[in-house]
Amino acid sequence: MATSTPPARGVKAPPTDTASARERSPARSPWLGWGTAACVLVLLALLPSQLYGGQQRLLAGVFMFVALAQAWNVIGGFAGYASFGNVAFFGLGGYTTAVLMVKAGWSFWLALPVAGLIGVGFAVLVGIPAVRLRGHYFAIATLGVAEGTREVVVNLPRLTGGGAGITVPAVGPEATTSYLGNYGFYQAFLVLAGLSTLAVWALARSRFGYALRAIHQNEDGAAAIGINTTRVKVGAFALSGLLTALAGAIYAFQQVSIYPDRLFDVSITVLMVVMAVFGGSGTVFGPVLGAVGLQFLSEWLRTHYTEAHTFIFGAIIVVAIVFLPQGVVSFSRDAWKRRRVSLLETVRTYRL
Amino acid sequence: MTQLTQATVYGLLQGGLFALVAVGFSLVWGVMNVVNLAHGAFVITGAYIAWKLADAASVPPLLGMLAAAACLFAAGYLLQRLLINLIVNAPIWMTLLLTFGLDLLIVNGLVLLFTGDFRSIPTGYATSGLRLGQVRVPYGRLLGFLLAVGLTLALVAFMSRTRMGLAIRATGMDRGAARLMGMRVRHVYAVTFGIAAALAGAAGAILGTVATFNPADAGRYTLQSFVIAVLGGLGNMWGALAGGILLGVVTAWGGQYLSGTLVNAISFGVLVVVLLVRPTGLLGRPYYELRQEA
Amino acid sequence: MSAPVLEIRDLSRRFGGLEALAGVSATVGEGSVLGLIGPNGAGKTTLINLVTGHLAPSGGSVLIDGRDLTGARPWTIAKARVARTFQIIKPFRGMTVRENVSIGAMFGSARTASPRRAAARTDEVLAQVGLTARADATPQELSVAETRRLELGRALAIRPRLLLLDELMAGLRHGEIDAVLELLRSLKAEGVAIVAVEHVMRAIMSISDQVFVLHEGRELTRGNPAEVVADPRVVEAYLGERYARRSREAGRA
């Protein structure tokens, strides 16, 4: 292993995932990683028997956000295309499920994959023109698409119930699928969170992941060595859309009654971005950390400071962005590597 | 026909105000590459300042507007100088997230201070208006429109004729070069942000006289400013004026013939189409090609 | 005789009212080096961008190995085994030197390359550019000369038939320039066609078979290196009319 020297003074090197470059050549047995992950998952699967309903719902919410943050991570973290409209997939997935279950009498388990397909299809449809935009423009275009999609859903009341929302029959003779209950949804979201993290883990090691990272860091250079940047970016967007739509589908069933303002709420997008970024965008476990940490934080604030919790949450975001923009995972890795914790260094790198 | 004319006039008046809301947002984006998601919050804060002064001290709305502008200039200057300057060199979504956090802070702070009730600023002339033929032109909105256009024109003059205005434009084009020529970029940026906040606050104060407001409106004004800034081209003040009026008129027409929320969908549709066809906006220049980073 | 590796016919590009390139034609055959010189702003990088697909031409055509690839996207051109270096070098920061090179090996060929073949090619290229010892370093840790070699390595990983170099030697020291020239000569011997944009005259003189001079978007002259560099019009274009006149007068005196 070559010895590493810290970047020269005055060189503005934004915190990048350099540490992961070394970690990609595994020095320890991969079984260790797999074994730990398997144990964690088994524990999580068995945990609910020890918890009561409210806690199960809380954790289900955490798992949902893990999936959402990982989905964003693919397009925003790896490809570097910060989408601010992922909630469009969430809402579409949810509404597809609800509409199929209510209007067509489908079972949830049939509606779920369709919701996923709609997510992919919509991502490709929007993605092909959208990935021609860069930076802020892409963010705003996707935001605009999300807002527009909500409006369209609101304005199709015969199909979607319009602004008043739609209710999925969950109990009684009308119900096509029996309600999964707290434990059921806990498991469903856990599986989705696990799959999302697995997908990102596989992505990070694959050719596709390399292509995404190359595009992020030097798109022209990536194109010049043969990477079809349009196809790769749309592919990433499609994966993001798929996972997000599936989350939306499960959420819709869980909530039973859904309405556009909730399913297309822009704060869901921002939350998933914040979680991915604070945990560490472009890393595999960053979004997990971010989702877990921020959801628990949000819940804790909500119970202890009912009135001011959003206010405090905003303050925390501001502080965290200034000191830890590279996210907890990258920060910890760098700190561990260099045996030094310096919050001010990041500030010095980015300040004017 | 008169309905259409009425809607057009209404749209024009409304559009002028939209333009005032958006011009600061566009300026900040064009000069500093900062997309300020808390912009709408500044607008509402201005409204509250004017309202509180009117309510507690019977300050006339016009003075209230000036007070709001002054307070928000100071607040904007400090915010930029002490906070946003810290992440100016960071990847774009950081400024988005930071300003989102700020937005949460400000909006919820307002809720804590003033509750979420709808407020408005009463004026003596609120209900009366002119009559131009069959069309009614309310005084409140007319005054608001005139103030908005006046302030925007004042901004254009400021940017082209004063030293600070030139400094702002130069810094926006090439920060490194501006620095090398002795401009104090941190100060210039802070002034820019302060101006944007001041205009937003003034717009809010005016808006408070013509409509009701509450903290939850903030997001709508921010999103609206996005659309107008993109339509008009980033940093382009005439573009913001044109874009604002265009949006005002289109919204008013839409409101005549379509259900309320579909109009929003249309404005977003327009935004997306414009972005795809002409990312520079209707009047702007290719932004990402022309920037020189420090 | 088979088609030249690169042929550009009447290539032009406008940006609004500005004619960055107008009516430029040239051919480069296998194993030959075309030096592209001209004052700043003459359109040299534009020309490269037009050939590699990063810009679409306003007129004219680009043929690679006889195939008309005018206006094709950069990755299509890359798969046609055309590689380039960039004037402002931005290696993939989050990856090691080895990973930077191997990306080219993974994506550059017309067929998807298996990781094993990509790894073999990567090792070859690292040896060729002399970066084997630094394979596990990250780009920030490299010296200027090493970064240039990395940029070249990334381009070579796709096994190019045509290599376009944009001011690869700028700012390098004598010894470093010689090392790069040696490398380019070995590529030449393998049959790679090279177009090199350079300001370092020594490099152009020693390696080019033909030199092409661009001035204000148009061809000023072309010929072998000795002829071109002695051409008074070229001196004038680079150094300005007054200097050229003064040096002529000084030469006569």
C-alpha cells in the first residue's frame, strides 16, 4: 500500500470518498462483512416481538427512509445529479397501488411490482430529457416535475380521488389483501431497506458504479473513454425511481388513506436528501446512518419539544451542513485515518 | 371579453409583485450561484414586520415596507457574511440544504412567534379602486404594482450606475478576477444577499396589504421565484420583471378557465419545458458555460 | 490504400457570431504525427472537441478509419478507438491511479471487457506510462508530470488508433518532456495516429511528421516542421506583426 500524504496546503480538495478507494481492495475476509450483515438483519427481523406497536411503527418508518435515502444516493450521491423530485416516484408508487387496489380490486402483492414498474417507466421518461441538464437545473427540473405530478394527480379526481384522497380497503369483505399490521409492515420495510442497501453495495463494486462515479467527477472525461453517459444516468435514475416507488407503494397500503399533499410532500424529498448527505452520500452505509440518526432525532424532538421541533430540526440541519457536509461516514473515515478530528478544516475548505 | 381584460389587468398587477419577489432570488442565484430556498421566508418575514408595526404602533404600510426592507437588508447581510459565505465553494446541494434548513428555522420561528393564523395589513384604500371602462383596478394592487416596478427599476439603475452595482456584476462573472482587482468579495456577496432580502421583505410588506398571509405561504413564493428566475434568465433583472408579469398574467388567465390547482401544474410544466428547450431562460445567457469559478 | 485514420473535411464551428473554426481539412495516417500549432484562441481545442464529439460541428465532416462519425456522441467516438487528453486535467479523484486507468480499459472497447482482461490491460498501460509504482496512489498525491502520465494512461487504456493530445507537455521540465516524447515515439511505432496540440516547439519539431498551423479558426499553412517554423507568416501570427518585422530587419542588418 502506498503511503498517503495529506493534500498540499492551499489545495482545495473537497472531501471525497478517497478512503473508499482503499477499502475497495478488501484486506479482510468478505465473510466477516457478510456475516455481520446477516446477523444484524436476523436480529432486526426478530426484534419486533420485543416491541409494542408504536415502536414497531417507528422502526418501520426508519426502514422506509433508509430505502428512500439509498434510492436518492444512487442518483444524487453516486452520479452526482442531485434530484429534488424523488417524491414524484414515491407518490406515483403509492397512488398506483391504491388505485389498482381500489378501482381494479387487485391484491397488494400484484399491485406492488406494477408500482415499481411505473417508477422505472416514469424515471426513464423524465430522465432522458432531464439528464441533459446539469447542477441546479437538474435539481429544479426534477422538483418541478414532482410538483407538476402532484397537481396532475389532484386533477384526476375520478381516478385518484383528487385532493380529498383515496382509501384502500384494508378490512372487511372489500379488502383484497388482509392488512399486514404493524409487524407485517415492519418486515416489509425492513426487506426493502435491506434490498436497497444491498443494491447500492453491489452497485458500488460494479462497472456501473464506476461509471457513475466517473460521471460525477468528470463527465466529459467519462464520455471520452467510452461511457454512454446518457444511458448510465438514466439507468441510475431508473433504479432510484424503482426503489422509491416501491417504498411509496408499501406506505400507501400502510396508511390506508392517502392524499396528494402527503404522498407528494416536498419535505419527503428534502428529508431523504438530508439523510443521504449527512450520513454520507456516495457511500454504502452513509444513508443508513443518516436515515436512522435523523429519524430518531426527529422523533425525539417531536416528543420532547412538540411545538418547536421543526425549528430545532432546521437549526440542526444548518449547523450540520456547515461542519459536516461530507457526511458522517466520510468524516469518520478521514478522522480515523488521520487520527485527528477537525471540524474547522471542512469549513476552511469551503468558505469564501 | 371584459372578463378576460379584467383577468389580464389583474394578472399584470399581480405579476409586477411576483417580479419584485423573484428579482432578488434571481440576482443571488446569478451572482453567487446560491439558490436560496429560504427566499419565500424572507417575503413572509417582511409581511410580518410591516403587520406588527401597523398593529402595535399604527405605522402606515408604506413606512412599514421601508422598515421591513431595512431590517431584512441587515439580516440578509449578516446571514451571508456569517453563514452562507462558509459554504459558497461547496457542491450545489449544500447551499440547497443549508437554505432549506434556514427556511425551516425562519418559518417555524414565525409560527412560534405569531402562530399560524392568517394575517393581513389593513389599508384605508383597501376596498376602493379605479374604473377603466368595464375593468376595475383596485387601488391597493395598483399601488403595489407601481411600487414593485419602481423598486425593480431602482435595482436596475443601481446595478448599472453605482460602483457597488458594478462590483456585484463583476464578482458575479468572475469571482477570482474580481478579487484580484481588489474587490472585497465577502462584502459584495453580503450586500447582494442583503439587497435580495430587502426586496423580498418589501414585496412581503406590499403583499400583506393586498392579500392575507401566513407562514405556510413561504414555500409557494420560493417556488414561484424559481420559475420566474429560470424563465427570465439568472441574474437578469429585466428578465425577472418580464417573467414575473408573464407568470402573473398566465396564472390569472388560467384561473379564469381552469381549476385552481391545475394552474400550478401548468406553471411547472412551462418551467420544465423551458429548461429543456432553452436552459438559459427566455432572456438569459448560457449560465454554466459562462461562469468562471474562483 | 486504406483510408487514413483521421480525415476532417471542411470542418467548421460557430458560436453565435463567432467563427471558431472555418473550412479546416486535414488527414492523418497510421503511425504519423500531426502537430497542431497556433496562437491562443486559434481554435485548436475546438478542433479536438469536434473530432471527439464533445462539440457538434456547424459544417463539414469527421471520418475515422473511413467511417463518417460527424456529430457522433463522445462515447461512440471513443468506441471507434479515438482517445484524447484534456487541457485541464481532471482525473477521477475518488479512485486510485489503477482504477482511473482501468475505467478506460473497462469501457473503451466495443465489447464489454471482463474484469480480468481489463486488469491485464491496466497493468500493461501502467507499465507503458511508467506509473506501476504509483498504481495505488490517489491523483491528489501525484506530481504534475505524473498526473500528465495518468491522463495519457487513461487515454491509452482504450487501445486507441487515434490519439489527440491537448497541450500534454505544458509546464513540464526538459527531462519529463523527453520521457513523454519517447513514449509517443513508441506509440507511433505501433501504428497509432497522433494529433498533438502544443506550444512547446521542441516537442513539435522532434516528433511531428507534419505541422498544421491554425490562426483565427482557419488554416494558415502546413508542411514539415522545419518549413513551418521558418515561415514568416507563422512567426507573425504567434508573435505579432511588429516583432516579426523587427526581427526581419534585424536579420538583414
